[in-house]
Amino acid sequence: MTSNRVALAVFYGLGGALLLLVAAWPVWAAVDRPATAVLGAIALVVSALVSRARRLRGLPERLLVLGGTVIVALAVHTVGGGPASTAVAAFAGWVVVYAALFLTPVRAVLHAAAALAASGAALASVGPAASALLQTVLLATTAASTGAIVAALTRRAREAATTDALTGLLNEAGLTRVAARDLAGVDEGSPGALLLLDLDRFGELNQALGREGGDDLLRQVAHAYRRAAGRHGHVARLGGDDFALWLPRLPPTLRGCSVAELTERLADAVAAHDTGPFEVAGVRVDVDVTVGVVVAPLHGTDLGTLMQRADTALHAARRADRPALAWEPAMDERTADGVQLHAQLRTAVAEGQLRLHYQPLVEAHSRRVRGVEALVRWQHPTRGLLPPGAFLPEAERTSVIVALTDWVLGEALDQAAAWWRSGRPLRVSVNLSARLVAHDGLVGQVRTHLRRSGVPADLLVLEVTESAVTTQPRRAAAALAELRALGVRIALDDFGTGYTSLAMLQDLPLDELKVDRRFVAGALRGGGDEAIVRAVLELAHHLDLEVVGEGVEDEATRRLLTELGYDLLQGYHFSRPVPAEEVAALDFAPAPAAHAPAAPEVEVLRARSAERHALAAGAGDPVLQELTAVAARATGTPVAMVTLVGHEEQHVPAAVGVDPHRLPREQGVCHHAVGGDVVEVPDVSVDARFRDLGYVVAGEPVRFYAGASVTDAAGRALGTVCVLDRRPRTLTSAQRDVLRGLARAAGARLTSLADAPA
């Protein structure tokens, strides 16, 4: 080792210089000058050879230390006693210090004992034995204490040079030292593994928690990684939020695994320890991690190669949105390919190689296409149509994203103008990267494109992610406020994946909230994901925001989100992104339900019975009033009524949310339930039966209606128990059952009132 070699060179050099000084100085008249000079010259030559050696390990090192001990003893004997011999004997202490620093405890004790014994014997040969013994004891005490002090200081300096000050983990230098030692024993029968770990969105967390909070989080994560590494693993912090976990020996249970299985199991083991939740300044924080994995010696036999390949795997996992990947040779090719694509992207923007596809945003209740999201594709001249994941991540790291977004804005607004002029005004959503939100020219870009295209500003929706608004919240809020002042709508995309505080959500100028697809996908399983999609919906509606459910992949998810009250839905269940010319054909609205008119004879009898029961019920019957209250509570609607539909009038003897009343038959919605099972109209404004009715309750138009038929003793339909809402929505199956039961109870109560004696 370098430090051993330097220490030995200094030891021999100083000793040789002292011996030459003794040989040349006349004060030591009794010294055997030629012999002393020869020993000094030998020591200096050895010092020069040691200082020029590249490597010094094992046996040569031990022989040099023993040789130094012999030279010290011979020098003590040669100088012939007196102060000179004592001074030369002090060099035995160098051997002790060297042994304490660089040798194992057993070898250090043996070398120190040999050096002191040789020096003591040499002193006894040139002077009184008692004096020699005393000098040897003093020499041993001085050397031992000096050796202990120097060893402690050196050990502390080594630890400082190889330890991360914040977390107490190894730093990169410490990892290099440990791995270099361990790699010598790694082979195919006993493989090791190196994991590079990067915390996701740590910059956002650090911004939200403050520097002290970020440091506290890093310390807690470091402690979790120590537990994950176990007794035989080593963990290093490489800087920032980058960590490395080195396992010099894989557990026997993992040695027979394939690389893919090994990667998955190692990633699961890490995630089980480091995802938290951690508590920082009273805030519970969950942390996700991306992992790149390499196996030694399969992927490399030196640390430099392993680190480079693990880093490549880490970036590949991040691009693929995977929690972990192991390195494979094709990744190096893809990395080079990504660099080449990025170099070509600026030319692609200038030469018109980009294309826009559009994915519809569908109204949850009516299933009409309300708008589209513009998604960019690259029609590469040699590679065909490339998805955004192939080039956008690299583009967002450089200024080319500015030119690319400018093109997308212009193209999307031109298409929106074409739809608008053709009589189909569709909102067009355009994604803004975090880099663009803080860009000084963004507002000017949007204003210019709006003016040029002539599109109403409210047909443009700009989508920003949580990371964009949390990285620079003040600049983002100011820019979004300027855009909204133009009339542009603002949507917060992927909500739930970042760290937006509720206060920030309230302060930002937003119109829409898009719930991330990972929560939508898990909502059908219940548990936390369903609770999140419910809670976000309620919060957003309280803030007067439209709520969009992303990632709707099947009918069950569509129905769940619709029943919960989501405003807009987006996902492959409706359509994949399609070219502009295919958008016109997209139509997901169900056909209006057919309503067969009642036969005249039956209708006459039915209407007479309804009017007789309405007269008997009067207004304010407590039982009927309680039934309507139960209907409102069970369905979560602000208005519930018992209606009785006669020839020309609709009677409302009991109601919640409005007063009991009468109105012309055809001016109410509830008469359409007469004669059938539960009738449900998710949005009356798009239903052919109600489109021109304009029914208003308490000054606000009714958008949702559901009713269950009330019958008399003969089974004739009298009217309904119905519920109304000012928002489009649907009922759950349980709520429909409640409505049916209340309708039966209302029929029984009306029959008893009609049959009671006057």
C-alpha cells in the first residue's frame, strides 16, 4: 500500500541521515565512523528504493521492517555508547509506530517486541546493563504511547476520508476500498451484487421539507439501507440522493436465481426497508426508489466497470418507469441510440417530422367527447413512428423542449380552430414540462398562438404536473395566473404522485384536476386507492374544480368513477390516441332509452287513481315526508320527492329540498318513471326526453334524475319516489334498491290514506 511504502521510506531515510550525521560530527570521538557511515548509506539507499517502488506488500514489507530492526541494533552497537547510541536506539520507536499503523495486532506486537529487544541488547552491549534496561523501558513506553496516538489519529483521518459526514455511511472512496478488497474473492460460485439506488423526486421533497428536513430524510433512508444490507453488506452514499449497496456474497437462497429474478428479489428487499413511511418534522413521507443492478463477476470484475453498468441500468429503469433493472449489453446500445436521437430531434422539429395524436376526454355521465389531449409522436425518417417515451425524456433535459412545445401548441390550436369552425368545439389539452412552466417566454408563446389561430382561449387546456409547480412554486403560480388571465384553462396532471400541499392546491389558479392512473387502476380493489379517488373527488369539487380520471381501461372502472361523480374520464376503454381525422368519428354516448306511451284506457284509469290518492294524501303527511328524507340521505341528493301524476298535473305531496307543490304534468321530470322500474337519467341536458325541458329547482337547473314507480293496490302506477341533483351522476346498485323499497312503502302509505274513512 502507498502509505506503508511512504512510512518505510521515511523510516530508513531519517535513520540513514542520523547515522551519517553521527559519523561526521567530531563530538562523538569514540564512534566507529566507517561502520556508522556504511550503515547510514545502506539505510539511505533502501529509503530511495522503497520510495520509487510502485507496490509493496507481504513478504518484502516484513523483511524491510525486520531489516530496519537489525540496522538499528547494529547502529547502536557501532556508535559505541553514550548519547549517540541512545539517539540511534530511539529509531526502534519508528518500527513500533509503523507496526501499530499498518499491521494486524498480532504482527504489530511481534515486530514491536523484536525491535525493542534488539535495541535493548545493543544498548547493553555498549553500556551498563541496568542503564540499558531503564532506557529500554523508557523507549518502550514512549514508542507504545506514540504508536497508539498516531494510530488513533490516522484511523480517524482514514474514516473521515472514507465516510459520508451526513449519514455515516461509506463514501465513494470507502466503497472503492471495500469493494476492491472483496472483489478478489468473488467468483461464479460465490457471486456478489452491486445496487445503485436513486430516490425518486427527492428534489421536490427537499424543496417541500426544507434543507434540514431533507437531510433528516436522507439519514433515515441511510439507516434503512443499513438494515437492508445486513451484516455482510456495505452501503455508501455517493452524493445527493444517490446510494450504492454492495453485497460481496449473495445469500445462498439467491445464488441459483436468474438475473431477472435476482433483480426483482433484491429490489423488493430494498423497497421493504426504504419506502417508509418516514416521519420528518411531523410529516409522514413515503419514498420510492429506482434501482440499477449488476452481478459480479458476470457483469464485471472491477468496481469501475460495475459502477458504470449499474448506472446505465438505473437510467434504463427510470426511462422505462420500472422500479429496478439489471444491466444487459443492449442497454449500452440504447444509451448511444438515445444520444443520437436527441441530436436529431432539433432537426425533426424544424423539418416537420413531428405528429400529434389525440386521446378523447369523455363526460362521465353522458359519455360525450368533451375534449382531447394532444400527444406528440415523431415520424422518424428511418425508424418509423416513435412514441413520446423514446425522445421526450431527453428533450426535457435540454432547451429543445422549448421549440418542441412551441410546435405542439401551434399545431394543436390550428386543429382546435378547424374543429371549432366546423361546429364541434373541443377543448384541446397540451402538456407543459417542468422546464417550460418557469420559462420566461411561455405566456408570450401562448398569447401569440391564440391570436394567430383565432380559437377561444377556453378551448385550450394547459396541463402541468405536480413536480412543475412544487419545484418553483412562486414562479409557477405567477405564470399560471397570467395564462389563466388570458382565458386559458389550467389542469394539474398526475395528481397524487407528487407532494402538492393542500394550501398550494388552493392557491394555484386551477380549473381541472387529473387523478393519476395508478390510483384509478387500483380503485376497483378497494382499500387505499379507492379512498384516494373518493377523497380527491370531494376535495376538488369543494374547490370548484372539474375532476378527470385517467387510465380508465375497462367498463367496471368507468362505472365506478361515474357513480362516484367524476366529471371526465380518459383511457384506452374509450380510445387510444388517434390522428385528428379520426376524432370526428369518436362517439361513446349511449342511445336514448325508448319510452313507449301508455295505452289510452290504462292511462285513464291510472290517472284517476293517482288524482284520488293525491287528494287523500293532501300535503305534509309525516310518513311520506320521512320517506323523502330517507331517499335524499340514502342517495346523497339535495332534492327528493313523492310525486303523483294525474291527467294534467303532477302533485308533490311530500318533498325535501323544495316545498310540496303542483305543476303542469309535462313540466316535471318525474312523470317519466311512471309504469316501469327505476328510471335513471345521468344528465338530463343530453337526454332526448328532457333536453328542452329546462327543469329548475331552487333556481338551479336539474342535471340528474332517478325515480322508482309507486303503485296502488291494483298495481297501477301512481307516480314516483324520485331524487334530483344539480350535478350529473349515477346511483349505485344499493341506492337503486333503497329507492325501490321506499317506492313500495310510499304506495302502501298512499293506499292506506285513500282507503281510510272520510
